[in-house]
Amino acid sequence: MTYSADLVPGTVTLVGGGPGDPGLLTVAGLEAVRQADVILYDRLAPVAVMDENPHAERVPVGKVPRGPYVPQERTNELLIEHAQAGRKVVRLKGGDSFVFGRGGEEWQACAAAGVPVRIIPGVTSCVAGPELMGVPLTHRHMVQGFTVVSGHVAPGDTRSELDWAQIAKTGTTLVILMGVAHIDDIAARLIDGGLAGDTPVAVIADASLPTQRSLTTTLEKAAEDMATAGIKPPAISIVGDVAGLGLDETRIHEPSDH
């Protein structure tokens, strides 16, 4: 299968849009956007790329934290409705569709309705974000793996399925997505689980965008320093020795001027 193949009417293509900068969308993803009849997009998707296809219908289906949102069930229905009407449908997301992007749910819903689905991977922010401030998630002399979790649900919440004490004992770099609101509780749980309070923490907000900001701190000071710096979502927190390697103003990839 070549990813440069033409889109087929009556199908859905899940496109991972990368961390935000349109320059980090894959070639295959860009080509899919150019061919689409309708694009359903998230608020963190690289929306500027839709200008490459001025004829496509644009349908916002994003979710604003503690604000307006389109229920996932309705998004699934829209994908199916447009595909069954014979359109070439692109679902444009931020990051990668299958990494906290609900792409699996959308794929399942389409498959159950008999709608063919094509998947174009994206550059996931959990890796790209740290890279953009010079933080390697693995390092031959420091750490042999990394763990990615969502901090969207607070520790202790009945909806939380994470054992933070066990996560603290993995010996891997920890990458926390969607954890800004609960970083104080998360840090306390990790310290209770055995991580030292002076464990390095790196934080990057708006990764790859012109508004990108980053800071380095420690686990015990993370909540305070993030509040002082005015860090807001979307932001990624990296916990572990490698977090101390980053430089606040490092730019591996300069954000596009868009």
C-alpha cells in the first residue's frame, strides 16, 4: 500500500496532524487533506493546512477543556454520515490518531457501519514535544525506556485507572500529557511512590508553535513553577533524569511563521 494513493469516495481517512506546526504534518497526511471533500478537525490540529484545499467542507469537532465540545458519539456519526453520502472524508487530529486521539474509537465505529478506514500516522506530541526542547526520552547512559500517561483525570478520581506509585517505580522517563491542572497531585503521588523531590522535570507548552514555551524544574517545585510561569494546556511534562538535559530556549525545529 502506498500512502500517496488517491482517496476513495465513501471512505474515512484518519490523519495524525503532528504537534501543531503544519511543517510537521507528513507528506501523506498533507496529500489526504488536499483530496478531501470534507474535513472534520480538532482544535489542536494544524488547521492552516486546510487552506491547501479551499473547496473542502470544514467541520469543527474539537473539545475545549471545560468549554464547548462535540461529543465523541456525534463525531463518529458525522464521519459515517459523510462517508455513506459518498464523500472522501478526512479526520484531521493533532499528534497521532491512536495516541490519546480516540482514533481507535472512530475506526471501530466506522468499521461497525461498514465504512472503510485508512490510517495515516502522525508525529506524536509525546515524543516531539520533549525533542523540541532538547530532551531525549531515552539515553544510552541514563534510561532504557519511557512511559506515556494521561494526566487528564486526577489521582484519586474514581475514573483514574493509573497506579501512580507503580509508575514511580518503573525506572523509565515519564511523559505526562494533559496533566497541567493536576500536576500538584500527580507530583505528590510520584514522590509518595518513591521518586525524589529533586527529580528533574521539563515542561513544554504549545510545542512546535510560535507560542512555544518551556521550563525546567523539579518534581517538588513543578506545580509552583508552572503556575508562576503561567503554563496553560496544551503542555507536556517530562519527569526523569533526562529532563535535566533540556535547554529552555533549545529549538531543534524552528516553528513555522503561520
